[in-house]
Amino acid sequence: MGPPPIEGGWVRIDRGRIVAVGRGRPTGRVVDLGDAIILPGLVNAHTHLEFSDLTRPLPLDGGLVAWIDRVVSLRRSRATGDREEARRAAAVAAGLRESAAAGVTAVGEIATAPLPRHVAAGPRLRTFHETLGLSGAAMAVAGTTLHRGIDLLGGAAGGVSPHAPYSVGAALGRLAIAVAVRRRLPVAMHIAETREEAELVATGGGSFRGLLDRLGAWPAHGPPPRLLPAADWISLLARAWRGVVVHGTFLPEDAAGLARLTRHRRRLCVVVCPRTTRAVAGVLPPVAVFREAGVRVAIGTDSRASNPDLSILAECRELVAGGGVGPAEAISMATRDAAWAVGFEHRCGRLACGRPADVAVLRPAISGGDPFAAALDPGTRVVATLRAGRLIAGRLS
């Protein structure tokens, strides 16, 4: 946990950085926020902004396998070329605007293609280039696009994301992680988000195999792809500068996977997306298990393909309502721990002297009592968001 909240406090910002934090009456030019809660800017540690143009989530009945089938169908139904690039750029820009309005100052984005440079306005962006492929031919294509995608980031913050154990063969995953190690980039991977994943890896069959066959993703000829279990992927993630296990919903049922995660906890964290997990799997993320093992836990929203909005505070409320964590711990997971997950721990996630002034200003629905609980009250509103002292959403007066 961080330091206790300051009642009647103030933050002094100069040239985009926090230069002082105190209590009482400050000197100099003052912007009086009235009854407000000042938080470190929230961090969305895992999302897919390409779906931010959806007005409602895709149907979630049938579990993860059925939902993935719908996602693939949606992608294949969309235009290609310049029209699709323009649509995706507009969706990402809309997602960043929505995120900023929700108090978010940094985002961990999973991108299937390079993002246009102009969408970087607003929250800080860590872009994890996603790779998928099970066949040798798919690996060759994915390997080429991986290098190209990272190169196109230029000086922007990048990362690598082998998608999941059910969609990435061992050879391609090792290649992607090796590139990340060589370039000192963080790596994020969806792991243990459904029991069907373990069934496919262990037997080569089950509902995932049926889906992969229908999509033409499972090799029709030659030997079957080599798939790795969660424990092996976790060990590979630990080789990177920063490793992120996304979801991890069923890791408590995998003794070897949980043991590897615990062993490498200084280099790894888990990012949970509570509302998506509850909608898809029918349970909340096993945060208590991860915390008991000493594993850092961060929070993300996944996407509008599985969630009604991109509100990190709503994700925090979902966890707290489930009894897994208290309000203060949930907000710490959405600030300090999430900043670590995306490699921005020296830029955001805390209100401290010398740091960039990444700040979320909330108007509480209730006064007095626990300020963390007040921040998570459904009636509390985000009224302003600042990145490095610059207003990116809302207003201060």
C-alpha cells in the first residue's frame, strides 16, 4: 500500500511535474477544486482499443471459445486496406478519449497492427504488438510482421504479445520473446483464461481444437503444432525485462503454473479484467490467491468487445463488491501496480515530487469517511484528467 491519504491537501505542479505535496493553505497561484479527490492518474494495464467503436459487447454466452469465434467473425467481416486502417485508427482514438475521460493517463494496448502516430495524444501508450500462429507458414509471416510492427513504433513505448497458449506455437512464441529480450521490451500473454486452453495443450482436442479447425488455423497437413503449457510460458515470460500474465483465471488449478508464477514474481505480474472475467467465465479473478503468493496484480478493462465501457473505476468496484480486496488496495492495483505492469512506474502511478503530474480529479458523491471508498462510489465522477500537468479531459473549474 502507498502512503495514507491527505485530507485538505494540495499538489503543486510546475512545468508538468509535481514539485510539492502538502496539507493546509498553499502559497502562490491556487486552483481550488472544492470537495474533490485527487488520485494518481489511473492506468489501464490491458485493453484492445480496436473494438472501441462497438456500442455494446459481443454476446458472451457459450464461454470464451464461442466469444473468440464471434471476434474472428467480426474481424473478417470488416473492410480491408485503407478503410479498415481508418476505422481502426478512429476506434483507437475514441478509446483513448474515453479512457482519458475516465481518469486514465496510461494504457497498455494490445495491437494486431501498427497504430497511426496521431492516436498517441491523450494517455501514455504502451503498445504490445500481438503475434498469432500455429503453422510453420504462419510463423514466417508473424515473425516478419513482428519486427516490422516494433520498428514502426519508432521512439514510442513498445512491447510484444504472443497471444495465448492456444493460438501461438512454441517456436513462434519463443521467437517473439527472444525479440523482446534483445530489445528490452515487456511481454504480455493471455494465460489460463479458460479450462479449454489446458485441454487443447494436453490432448490436442476439445472445443478449442474444433474452433481452430473451423477457422483454418490448425495445420491441415504435417505434424501437429507444438503447444506449451502455462507453466512453460510463464518461465519464458520471466526472461523478459517485464512479463505480464493476462487474466490467469484458472492458474490456481494449475499447481506447476502457479508455482512458476510465484517463483518469478519479481519479474512478473498478473493483469486481471474483473468484469470481462465474470461475464466470460462466470467467476471473478482469483486475486486473493495471487496476492497471497506475493504476486503483483494490476487491473485492465479488456475491450468493448467484452465490456460495456473502459472504466477502470468500474473494474475496481467489481473486485471490491466481490469481497476480494478493499477499496484502497483496488485503487493501488489500478495505479501503482498497473504502472509497473506497463513499464511506466517512473512516470505515473504515484503522486510524488519529481514525478510527471499524471492526475485524476474526482468529484465525490459522498463526503467524509474513507476517501478510497468514496472514489469507488458509483455516483462519484471523474471531472478532470491531467497527463504531465496538461489537461487531457474535463476541466478544473
